Amino acid sequence: MAFTYDEALAYLRQLTNYEAPQPMPFNAAHFNPGTLDAFLQTLGTPHHAFASVHIAGSKGKGSTAAMVAAVLERAGYRTGLFSSPHLVSIRERTQINRQWISPDDFAALVTELRDHVDRLSDLKAGQIGRKLTFFEFNTALSFLHFARQHVDIAVVEVGLGGRLDTTNVLMPKVAVMTPIELEHTRILGDTLAAIAREKAGIIKPESGVVSAAQAPEVIEVITQRCQAQQATLAVAGRDFHSAIAASSSEGSTFHFRGFGHHWRDLKIPLLGRHQVGNASVALAVIAHLMAQGWAIDTDHITQGLSQVQWEGRLEILDRRPWTVCDGAFTVGAAQHLRWSLTELFDYQRLWLVLGLSADKNLSGIVDCLGTLAHEVIVTPFHHPRSCDPQQLAAHVRRQDIPVRIAPDPVTALAWARAAANPEDMICVAGSLFLLGEIKAWQRGITPEF
């Protein structure tokens, strides 16, 4: 029987979900792209039906992916975009030319894939061997949708790590390394080199590889992987360069030079100097594709970048008082947020609404953002990864900063608005799950977690 959209969501919720905290070892028994590849083989290999750009890293993956996709779309290519997690609706994860997959198409594909999984459930290990996880199922759904909708190219964001990530069934035209930092240390490793080895696992034989500027030990790992795969590596600051001409609360203007191109006075509406770094990496990807024969010109680049959208990244929600939200869930992202709040906005006092996942560097993020705040309002969010607000508040108190604990994100924002005057700043920061609850409330809908 065919699912309705709500029934499709209910079915997905009962699948094993490694996006929620579970005591699973990070190894090929539980995380293995071979499982999805075997499943996709039974569907006619939809992941081979389109070209791809594959993006790994600790931060900036989503923004970089959005910029690459925006330029490709402007060049006239039918462009898929696969990202995670979502803010409000699971349909955000599967987009074509910036349009989310429709509820009807989503429900129909969940029904079809459920029936297919059930028919294969008696296959032995080495073929499928187990039911798909939540992320595997969503990845299969997206790739099948892209194939059937005849996308020319898909920009695909890695879910976790790279080497063992479900998305690592692709043979991309370009593999991308956005900035890599210490994150998911209990899973990916406790050194930058160990984490880089996991992320560099997406680099395939003779592929083009683009990397943001990285720590020396990260570049060493990526270089070694490229040499082993006979892949060509281009690194920001070494092989291509960007320079900021202006940066404000309206966006940034910058210049790019590399690969024989010199593009001047490019504008992006995404806020913060770090977004110029992401744009530079995106342009290096575009330059690689141009060298491979993709028909992209300067007008496509200029217009695509000027129209790019990506929610939840230093996004302005209101202006009196300034109210912004940002998914600053790593220390590096928190540092970029701190710089941007200081550089781009004029305000009297800052009210920080903060909610983080339990596996993040709580003290590092609080140390970075807390000292900017007149008061911090910590809150849990409705997801099993949510940090205990008492624990988060304890980190704030160590800095001798006033802190309150709200029962939920909507209440936390209401408290901040009640306390702030029109010349103040309210910053909602931390987990994308936190931001999703705020944005769903604004739209009068229930977030799909």
C-alpha cells in the first residue's frame, strides 16, 4: 500500500538512525558505503546516471555546496543538491535547482524503496545483508530521484567523515575538502591527521581535488591520498587565491585568481569573511569543471554567486533589534561567528540564545561566544543529541556571565526579545536542530525530526 507523506516520515523514523546518539563503533560493520552500493546496484545504479561534486570537511560544506550548485544552475545545468542535516523538513535534503522534492514524490519513493528493501531482506551478507539505515535510505532516495529527474550533475555533501560515509559510492568529477578541524573525535579520531584521513577517503583515482587552506598535517594527509590515487590537488592560498574588497551586513565583494582566471568584484549575500573562503573553494571547483568541458562563463559565476541562498548561516531574521541565527556548532565556526558579529554589526548589548548537541566541544564554543554576551539563554531542543542545558549553563557560569535556562528554543527567543532593546543584538547559535525549531515556529509548522 502506498504511503502518505506522514506515513513515509513515520517509516523513516523507525529505521536505525546514526544521526541520533548510539553506542556504535565507527567501523565497516556499521558504516559501510558498500552496503548502499550493493543496494543501488539492484536499482540499476542510479548513482552512475549523473556527474557529481563530492564535498567533505568539518565546516562550510553546506555553504560551499550551495554556491557550486547556484553557479551550475545559472549555467543552465539541471543540478541536484544533497545535504544534511535538514533545518525544518527532510525534503530539504533532496533538491533540484533549489526546489525541494515534493511531498508526493517523496512519499512515492519511500513506498517504492520500502517494497524493494522488503523483497531483498532475505539476501545474505555480501549482497545487502541488512536493512538500510535512515541515512542510507535517504541517500538512496535522493540518488534515485536525481537519476529519474535527469539531473546533469549533483552536488553532494558528506554526512560524517568520508571514507565510510554512505555517500562515498560516487565517482565525482571533483572531490572537495572544506576546512578540517577537531570534531566527532570519539568517532573520527582525536588528531587532525586522523580526521583528515577519514575525510580524504572520498578522493578517487585520477580525480580533481580542491582543498580549503588547512593545517600542515591535514595538507600532508590529503597530499598523500592524492598521490596514492594519482589525483590532482589544488589548495587555497597556494594554487588559487581570493581577496576581500568589502564586507558588510549585506554580504561581501571579493576577487578570485587561479587556474588562468581572474574574476573581479564578485558578490555573495552570505555574511562573513569566512564565506569568501568558501566561495573561493567553490570557484576552484567551477574552474575544474570548466577545464573538463562544462560550459560555464563569467556571467554564470557572477549571477550564480549573487543569488546564492543558504539558511541558518549568519542569517538575519530581524533588524530592530538585530536578530541573527547561525549554525556555529564547532569551535572554528564559533570563531567565525564571533568575528562576524564584531565586524559587521553595530549594537549595544548581545543576548545569546545557545543550544548544542552533547557531542560538541561545549567549553570551546562557550569560551568563544560567551564573552560577547550580556546574557546567555541556554536551551535544549527536541532531538536525542541535545545537550543537557544544566551542563551547558555550567560552562557559561565559569565565565561569570549571567545565564538562564529556557525550556525550549521558542521560549528562549521570546525571553531574549523581551529583554533586548531595539539597539541590541540577539544571536541564536549552535546546533542546526536548534535553528530548525526556531524557523519551523516562525513558519507555523512542526519540524520534521
